[in-house]
Amino acid sequence: MKHIARKRFGQNFLSDHGIIDAIVAAIAPQPGDPMVEIGPGLAALTQPLVERLGHLTVIELDRDLALRLREHPQLRVIESDVLKVDFRALAATLGVPRLRVVGNLPYNISTPILFHLLDHVDAVQDQHFMLQKEVIDRMVAVPGSGDYSRLSVMLQWRYAMENVLFVPPESFDPPPRVDSAIVRMLPHADPPAIDVRLYGELVQTAFSQRRKILRNTLGQWLEARGFAGNFDLQRRAEEVPVAEYVTLAQAVQA
Ligand code: SAM
């Protein structure tokens, strides 16, 4: 029976075989890789992936789609909201230290998914995600560019990221209203030691009014925490490199 795409689950199914092949090539699955796919849907990526892997774990929220996927003997189907999945526990269940995570993500919750995986990053080997191109532009942006934002600073301290493939709307059925792309995310092997909660608060405060100089936003936040060190608050949030935010968070938490 034909599945009717559900908008509330962000369902846009890949239908262009050239694009599907290019995504699978970018992921480069090897037999036995401990891979987890988020939102397999109608299995456009799932099928070529599992053919190469031999076995694949998939996380799907839509009950009807999960039911179909269960018919596939090489798939382990987790019917759940991905935001509730404990990726550390999943890696332990599969008997591996780290997972390879992939997916054409539901765009309505892509940022929460990225932050949920950031919370579980020690259980992740790499991530390949289809996202709105505009979101990927923000993830990989450099300081001083218009796209440099909270998302850039929250992810770049922890991952090396690159946009590996452009995907136009007509590659999907139904087509989304936006351009898409594939991002590769590799966790840094030796990340700086920071209190992630504090760092998140600092970055959110800095970018709360991105056009204003930091004295008006971060300045007050730092003062409330008794920070007396050196930090140029005459800049705007979008001018400060990630490494400086990291150093500042470390100084505040010390
Ligand atoms: N992978 C398929 C493809 O490329 O054609 C489908 C991608 S579609 C953009 C997103 C998929 O994520 C849908 O199958 C949808 O049901 C599923 N999904 C939506 N919200 C979810 C959630 N919170 N947890 C897990 N899966 C979800």
C-alpha cells in the first residue's frame, strides 16, 4: 500500500537514485560497521546501506513505517522518537564503543537532534546527515560571516564538519521547499575540557542579540559570575572565534 507522507513527521522521501548513490558513497559503509539510521522512512537509504553492511539498526517514529521495516530480516527496528534514544546504551547493546550515525533527518527537529547527539558524542564515531542546506551553512560557518551563529559555536568545538553534497528539492517526493545538503561530522579526538552546560549558556547569552556589542549581553553574564579576566567585549558575538569562547568558558568555570 502506498504510504502518504506525513508532514508532522517531516516526511520527504528521497527518490533520485543518482543522489541516493552519491549519499551512500559519501557515507562509505563497510561490512559490519555499527551503523544506526535515524528516520529510515521508506528505506531509500536503508536498502543500499544494509546491502553493504549486512546489518543495520534503524530508529523510526512512524508506526506504519516501523511495521513495514520490521519485515526486513537484516534490520533491527527501534520504534521511537530519536530524541528519547540513549545512544550510549545502544552502543553497549551492540557491543561496540562507538556508532556510525546517519540519516535524512526530519527538518522540523534537526537542531534538537544535533544537540541530543552532542550529549552522546562519546558514543559516536561519525555522523552523516541530510539537513536543510541553510542549517549546514550555519554549522560550518567561519567567524565574521553572516552564517556564523550559536549553532556554529556549539558544534565546532566538538566536531570537524564539512558539507559533502548539495541536494536539490526535486530529489525528494514530496519535494521540500528548501535546498538540502549532506554534512559529515567527525568528533574531534582530543576535545577541550569544558563544562558543556556552562558553555551553552555563555554562547546563548552572547548570541542573544547578535548585532549588539558583547558588553551589553555577555558583559553582564560575566560580571554576575565574578569574571575578572581579559576578554574584549567591544566585539559582536559573530566576530569571536570558537577557540576564544572555549577559553572564556574554561576561565569562568575555573
Ligand atoms: N530516510 C528516508 C528517505 O531519505 O527517504 C526518510 C527521510 S524523512 C525526511 C524523515 C524520516 O524521519 C521519516 O521517516 C519520519 O517518519 C522520521 N521521523 C520523524 N520524526 C522522527 C523522530 N522524532 N524520531 C525518529 N524518526 C522520526
